[in-house]
Amino acid sequence: MNGRAIELIETSLRVRNRVSGVGWYRDPHRFFDDSGVPGAAARCEEANRDLLAFVRPVDVPPARGVTVRPIARTRREVAYEVHFDSPLLSGRPENDRVEMRVWIPAGTPPEAPVLVFHHPLFQRRWRKWEWFLAPFRARMPVAAMAAPFHMGRTPRGEFAGEGSVNPNPWWLFAAIRQWTWDQAAAGAVLEEHFRLRPAAALGFSLGAFQTLLASSADAVRLPVISVACTNRYAFGVQHGVLSAGLRDGFRRAGIDPPRLESMVRSLELEAHVSRIGGGDVLHVRGIHDRVDPPPSGERLERALRPRRSVHLPAGHSSQVFFRERIARETWRFLAECGVTAATERPGPQRRGEHEASTRVP
């Protein structure tokens, strides 16, 4: 993939978001209560004191209200739609009913390992991620959980993700915490209702950020595949190519860059991943990624010291087009980590793909 193609893909995404209103906020003040920005800053400060303790689940109860419904069946796999009640309520009924998709290949034995996927920001529909996950689904069971305020959890009248990322940074702290608790409950649902063993977590963009943060908090004890991971939230907002609407929202809410830096100072992943540095992480990033621009990616990679690092000739969103390559790297990585369902040898590299797979010193 050449630079011109990457630029066109990222530009089309920006145009689509601008036209549809995704990532733009008509009334930034509606995300604040009567305490306004000072009240939001006080809540953020509480989370900033110890972010890992803030997000870490404590005494997560068994998932309640679990429903399982087959939604597709072929000779190759069965797909299910699953819902359950979030163990950490936000007070918004649509969001507090967790949605998950599960794909199980034909012939999967009991207690088989399952790959758990966490998607990027601003996602309302599963179709693109069903496509992206197809190479993974062909080899092992895959589960994908909707993040707070996304997919079927999106409240009426909002765009997907608006309840997570908006001009009040406190909402992001709260969403990341709920996401982590939901992730713990989803693992229990997979074991109890499907007899599947969560064996690895795959995250893309904000989903990768959340998964690595949860791993750093010891809330996820699985090998992690991190794709297009963001690192420094405030830096990405101020300098990233997809953040114009959010920057405008912060300005109209009365939050200038120094205040934003203070309110979200703990949302720098590089400060937390040293706890899992050198561990079982496959880190995939695009060398042309400008959502959280350089040097954020390099700084995160140095702090993370992943078992395996893959650099793709891609931007941010365009990394989805390397799904086959990412899947093959995943099988190799999971075999190294001892995940038994991934012991097959990865297929040959396709012509034209960039080869830059190495362990970071």
C-alpha cells in the first residue's frame, strides 16, 4: 500500500465523519452537570491519582440477564448474539446492556481457546469487523464485545462512541472503567455458556489502548495482540488527524490545551505498560499512522518491549486491509505463547507485503 492510497483512505474517513457528524458535538455543555468543568476536573483528578486501581474490577458478580441467540449458521461456523447486564452501571439503560458476538467454527471441542476482540472508537455496526475477523474466525472461536456506548449500546439520538469520547474527559475515564469490568464479565459468560476458554485478547485502536491498560492493571491475564494502538490521549487530540471535532468541542466547553493535559494526564499508556513490558504482547502499528502522531507510537513501543513487533506500510484505519498478515502473525505469536489452537504453521507471506517483524530490544 503506497502513501497516496493511505492518504486517500484517511482523508475519506475524515470527510465521512464530518458529513455524518460523527466526532462533532452540537452542544458540548450537555456533557456536564451543574458542577461544570470544575466538577469534571475533580472527578478526573480522582481517577488520575491511580488509574490502574481506578479501572481494575473488584468482586465482579456473575453476569446477570444473559441471553444467547443464534444469528447465522453455515457449514463452517455458528454465530451467536449475546447480551448481558453490565456489572458496573452507567445509569443509561441502553449502554448498560452489553452486546457481544461469538463465532464458533464447526467441530470446535469443549474448552477450546477463544480470541476476544475489542474494536475502535465510533463503531455502530459489526459488518466491517466481521470482515476483518474472518481470517481469525477460520482458525479458532472469536468473541467481539461492544464497548460502552457503541454498537447496540448506543443511546438513541447519539452517534456511536459519543458517550465515551466527548468534550467532558470524565466520560472517557468512566467508559474505560466500565469496559474493563464488562470484559471480566464477558470472560465468565464465554466459559459458562459456551464452554470456551478466553486465551488471548485482540484490540484495535482504542480497543488496543483499553486492552493494554487492563493488562497493566492485572485485570486481563492473557496474551495481547495490539493493533493501531493509541498512546497519549491529550497529544492525539491536539495533533491527530481525526480529532478536529473533539478539539472544537473542548474549546467551546472552555477546556484549553493546558487544562486538558492536566485533566487526562494519566491517559498516557506508555506510563503504565512497563508493568507488562517484555511480556506476551504482539504489537502491530502503521508506520504512517497520524491519529496519535509520532513520536507517540515509538514511545509506546519502547515502554512496552513486546514479544513481537510488526510495522505495516499503513496509516491508522488502513491497517484493516492487512488482516491476513495480522492473522498470520497472530498464529505465530499464539504458538510461541503456548495457545494450543494456534500451533499450525503460518502461511507464506504474500507478495508485496512489508516484512518488519522483530522483537524490540
